[in-house]
Amino acid sequence: MTNETKRSSFTGKIGFVLAAAGSAVGLGNIWRFPYLAAKYGGGIFLLTYLVLAVTFGFALMTAEIAIGRKTGLSAVGAFQKLSKKFTFVGYLGALVPALILPYYSVIGGWVTKYLVDFATGSAKTTADGGAYFSAFIGSDWQAAVWFLIFLGVTALIVLFGVEKGVEKVSKIMMPVLVVLALAVAIYTCTLPGAVEGIKYYFIPNFNAFSFNTVLAAMGQLFYSMSLAMGIMITYGSYMKKEVSIESSVTQIEIFDTGIAFLAGLMVIPAVFSFTGAAPQSAGPGLMFISLPQVFANMGIIGSVVGTIFFLLVLFAALTSSISLMETVVSIVGDKFKLGRKLSCLIVFVVSVLLGLVSCFGYGMWAEIKVIGMQFLDFFDFLTNSVIMPVIALFTCIVVGFVIKPKAVEDEVEECGAKFKRKALFRVVIKYVAPICIVLILLSSVVGVYSEPITNALANLIGHDAAAGVMKYFVV
Ligand code: TRP
């Protein structure tokens, strides 16, 4: 295995699965999944997510990897080659990592700060139910400095092209992260009162179900598996013909979902143990509030465990942010015919500006809301709940009706093995996924404008009936 062959294609199935899983596993699994699960009803969110993963996630990831391998191109070129009319889907996909990178780095900054807190032993103040955390993210410049450190490190690594080094370290640290997460989850689940949390996480409460649950779970699925943004198309373009797409997809999904599931098991029972109830205002800060409490509870070893844990999370976050930035830099470079240094600088500056907006959104700009959301939530919503579903929808249309599912199915069978879930793939990509996505997108619009719509509906069908209908749209 020389460096030369490595660059042009992944050396085999394991190489491919590890690289794709490396992009997939990040803050999405450890930070985002638990807080969404807590917010959207626990068990019902978990169930929805799992159902979507084996249908939507499976079909879309298969389609994207196959498109990449078939065309040998990354998203923009691939869509152009399949159908000129749909080139815009590739561009739309390129926009997503550019919008994610800035706020991803804000969260990365929080992780860095917590790591330093634990490492220097000044983390005692974190066991106070969130006051310390709120003060920190609302501190404007202090939070901004940590964000700049995280983004700066990411940029330097991308600039000097030393990603491989970080990836190597991360390949060792990933399994350690899994083992540590498992240990912490077991500890958390034995805390007094945690049983209620375990029940909340495992037993679906169908009353908590709404379209928003599906929208949130779908957005999380795309985000966590790096789907609907062209990433998997690029990965597919490096995949060798003899490697099985189907079983690679299965393994990536199991890996990614497994880590997210474990993270939920670390965070949610802890919240119940410390507050005695479901998290009231479960937002992006959940992990930063509940885990430090778990570590504080562990006594003296807590600070060691906390330090190691945040170090591992930092590495998972860094590999993802590097790959996000790398994607954006190469798109900018190709598109505007710029050198690597200059494109890097441009992406860095734009990300600083966008990231600062998210950062100050918790402090001096807290009063400013975009469609009722703080800036960070808004960027997150815009990418995960709007742009990515739209891209997924068009991907389904292109595969289902333009190039036809058979093109993908043949590509999957290139490796010589039969495509076992062909029927499932075909139904999902042609009908189930596009219809669901349209319904869900409509419902998200209804959710965002729920007040005027409820009022209008109340005039038509009466107050109670309107409230009955709307409960399926708004959480
Ligand atoms: N999937 C990553 C995570 O779970 C986040 C992510 C989204 C990402 N898009 C990406 C990572 C593109 C690398 C490349 O955290």
C-alpha cells in the first residue's frame, strides 16, 4: 500500500468504511443526538430515528455512494454528468458544509474550553445545573476566543495539509472514545433516579409524536451521516469497483448510530438523575451541563475522566471540522481558480464572521431572533431542516426518475454480490422518501409560522379543533 494508491482510491472495504465513518462520527453523534432525543420525547425520537436510518438513510447513502463511484466525480460534476438540469443540486450541496463549519466550530470551541477546564482542575464550577455554562456562552468575547482557537487549529491543519496525522491519531482515539463512553454510560445509568431517564429514552411515548419529530430525526440522520451535502458522493468517487456498497453502508450506519445511541445513554439518564425530570429547556447546551455534573459526581477520578472524555470528543470534532473545511476550500479553489492558501484564507475569514454571529447570538445579540430562533439554532435549522431535505428530495428525483434506480442498482452489483435490499431501495427512493420529505418540509413551514396559521385555522374550524390539528406540527 503506497501513498500513491491511497490517494487515488481507498485500498479496500475497511479503508473505505473507516474513512466514511471518520467523517460521519463527530459532534453530531455526541453533542447533537442526545439533545434532540431529550427534546423530542426520548423513546419516540429514538424509534423514529432508527426506522429512518434503515430506510431513508440506507437508500440515500447507497444512492450517493453509487452516484459518486459511477461518475467518478464529486457532487457538482456528478449531478452535471447525470443531468444538466440538476447541476444546482450539487451547488446546493456545496453550500451546506460552508454553513455548518462556522457553528460547528463554535461548539468545537465549547469542547476545547471544557477540556482546558477539566485539565487545569478549574471545572468544579460546572456542577451547578447550567449557570456556569450559560455565563460562558453568553460571555461574548470569551466564547469567541475559544471558537477562534478551534477554527484556527482546523484552518492550520487544512492549510499545511497535515490531516493525515490527525486522522491517524483519531483512528486510535475513536475506539478509546467508544470504550470510555460505554464506561461513563454504565456509570450514569446506575446513578440514583437514572431509571426514569432510561425509561424515557427507551420506551416510546406516542403522544409526543409529531411531524416535527420526524423532521428533527431526518435532519439529524442527514447531519450525522454526512448525507445530502455531496460528501458521500465524493467518498464514493474514490471507492473501488470491487468493494461492496451495500455492506459498507450497513457498517457505516451501525457504527454511526451506535455511537449516537451510546451518547444518548450517557446524557439523558444523567439529566433525570440530577433534575428528577425530563429536561425542560433541552437545547444545544445539554451535553455541557449534564456531563460535567456526572464527572463532578465521580469525585476525584471525575476530573481525569472528564479530561480524557473532552479530549476524545475534541478529536472527533476536529476530524469532522477538518473534513468540512477541506470540502469548502476545495470547492472555493476549483470554482474561482484560486490557490490553496488563498481559498483557505477566504473560507477562514467568512467562517469567522458567520461563527461570531452564532457566538454573539448567546450574548449581546440574544435579543435578535430569526424566525424565533437564536442564530446558532437558526443556521442549524436552515441546513438540517431545510436545505438538506431539499437536496435529499432532488437526489431521490434524479435517481428515481431521471437516471432510474436501475443505474444505482447495477452500480451496487458491480462488486459481484447481489443487492439484497433492492426492492426496499427502489420503493424508498422513488416513493416513500420523496413523499415524506415533501410532507415534512410543508409541516416545518407550518411549524415555524404556527401562530398565524393556528389563528386562521381557529377562525375556520374553531379553537379546539385547530389546536388538535396543530399539535401534530408543533412540539
Ligand atoms: N457527520 C458529522 C458529525 O456527526 C458532521 C458533518 C456534517 C460532517 N457534514 C460533514 C463532517 C461533512 C465531515 C464532513 O459530526
